[in-house]
Amino acid sequence: MQRSSPSRRSVLTGLGALAAAGALGAGATACAAPSSVAEGKTRLRYWHLFGGGDGVNMRAMLDAYSASHPSIGLEAATLQWGSPYYTKLGMAGAGGRAPEVAALHLARLAGFAPGRLLDAFDLDLLAEHGVTPADFPEGIWKRGAVEGKQYAIPLDTHPMVLFYNTEVCEKAGLLGSDGKLAPIHGAEEFTAALRAAKKATGQPGMVTETIGGDVIGPWRVFSTFYSQTGGKVLSADGRRLALDDAKALKVLRYMRMLVDEGLCVRRVDYPGSVGVFNGGKTAFYLNGEWEVSSFRTTELPFSMTRVPALFGRPTAQADCHSFVLPHQNDRGGATNEAAHEFVAWMLKHTVEWAKGGHVPAYLPTLKNPAYLKLQPQSEYRSVVNDVALDEPAWFTGSASLMWIALGSVFSGVFTGSRTPEGALKEAKSRLRELLDTPNPFGGAK
């Protein structure tokens, strides 16, 4: 999953342009130009935002799809991750001249005007190609539905996970007889593990992103731990503030304790956090699972597991990549059927996609022997049933204003510039500001 750092101003500027726009001209880097579509082929345009290692895996899947579908003229376009992607996708849907299929982060769906910017899937047509609702975790599948219609089909979930250095953990006595991290139950046991690691190496036991331009790591750490308490940030409909002060403060004080006691690196940006863990002296790294490719490349002795249940439930902050059908004024016919068949085919071939660390949402893949052989990618697959997505609002989800706003607030808890109490007060203020801002996409608030 590629990282981006859109400023709040640039995000709002892009959203303002979207609200006033009616159409989108060609502005993407395509794997195949329209002229490559031979006469007699069904044209299938697919927009996505996958770069880096994800881009490599996606291209491999698209090449395999094209090779097995000679009658389809696939035109795949990679757009810039984050706000630029969503602005262009929204403008295309507003103009009714969008691609046949596109990628969308599931937590952003509610605010993306389903029914206006997006078209609903034909579930009967999808079933004809072998994909049904029963093939997905119920919670993730339901997040793709709006007012009884399915607007998003989940491709994966990409949760926070716990990377661990096997050599450091062995030295600290934290591995079980099977060579894997021994089970950790509760915040006290995790703290004890961090102290043991620090004693073994003289370095902080954990690293995670804490600073940087439009930093989001502190939000993702808070969201993971806070979700474990059962707390909610917003109401179920995404329209009201629902932060539980007692639960939030419990988590924020724990985050602050980690740096005050020297158990977590205090000031490190995203690239720096990758570098610290890659240096081989730190036991644990809290981050999204997509950095698995980085550490496999450097041959670091590491593995991965689910984030331990420190505060009750074994949940982890996550979002999901999904497939959507951007609005077309004349959607239907051969191109629409090709879009449904394409989505079904991609889901059935997600072993390739899982190589980048994401957990496939298509449940049959999780039982596929080829997937189970992927190590350490298959080690944390059970988290697919325990992911904590943002509540549905136009300003939530990956690369969203909420992530940027709360990431910078909770960064201060790690660095010491904010008290937990001050951070909570500021977080609530920024959330109220977002709740009071009209949805520029024209959908629900």
C-alpha cells in the first residue's frame, strides 16, 4: 500500500474541484492505450491506485487476466494514490464517462455518493461467474452495501499487524518452542515483552511512525487499541461524535507511557520507522502488513502476527481495497458483463495479491494451499474477521481528512508535545469541525 502525504488544504481544494466538476479528461498512466484495443474486442477500462510492490503484483494479475481473455481489450490505468485518485474518480463518475471498473477503499464508500458517482453491482450476474456474498466475511461484505444495493466488492483487508524480529525476540526469551512469538495477552504482558526486548538489546523494544508531514501512524495505533476497548469514534451512521473519554484516555496514556519509559522510539517518520526495524535491533514494529516486501528484500530475520489483544477484543485498525463500478450514463451490455467477470476472476486469483501482505477478502483463497504456503503472509489471516474499519462518513477511510487531522494530534502524545487529555480535547474539536463540513461528494455526511 503506497503512502501519500496530501495536506489538508490540497485535499479540500481537490474536493472542491470535484463538487463543481462534471467530467474528467484522460489523465492517467495506462498499461494499454485505447488504440491497442483490436476491432471486435470488448473494451474494459480499469482504474486503480496501486504503486510500489502492490503495483508489481497487480500488473502480474492483469497480465494473467489478459492472457486468459483474448476477447477482452483491457486498458488498466494507474493514478496517483490518495486525494488525487479520488478526485479524478469522482469527477469521472459525475460526468457519467467513467471506466468500467475501479478500485476504492471500502471505508470511503459511504461518502462517495453511491447511486450518483457509483453504480450498483448486479449480484445475479456476479453469481453467474461464481462469486456470491457467502464468499466474504459478513462484516466486510455489509460495508459494501448502501440502502440494500451492493456498491463495493471487497478485494482484501490491509490491517495493522505486529512485525517481530525473530533473532531479537529469541534473545529476549519471547519465542515459543515453535519459533514463533509466544502468545501475548493484555497490555501488561505486552509491556513486559517490550521491557525484555529493551534489556536484551539496549534499544527501545518497539518502533512505529510518530512524526512527519501529515503523519497518520499515531491515528492507526490509537484506532487499533481503542477499537479493542469496544469504543467508537463516530455513531454507526457516521453523523455524530461518539468518542468514549475514559476508553480513549486509557489508550492515549498507554501510548504516552511507551515513549516515556523508552519502550518505543519517540520521534521517527514513516521511512525512518522502516529503517529502524530493518536495522535489526528492534523487536517489534507496528504498521500495516504491506511492508512485508521491504523486509523480505533485505532478508531481515522477521515474522508477523496479529496485534495482540491489549485492551479486550483482538481487533486491529484496517481498511479494505474493493472493486466499484464508477457511474456510466449508458452502463450495460457486453462491457458491464466484462466488468463483473473481471472482478470475479481477480478475486479467484488473489494468491498473487496476497504476496504483498494483504489478506484476501475472498474466503476460498484463505484455504488455498498456495496461499497457506505464503510465509509469513498467511500467519495473520484470521484477522479478516476482526478488522476495525472507520465508521461511515465522507471524511473517513484511507488518505482521508480524519486520518490526517487525528494523526497529527496523536503524534503529540508520542513526542510529548501534547498530554493525553489535551490530545483528546483537540481530537474531539477537529472531529466536530469535520462533522459540520458538508460532504463535497454530494453523498451522505
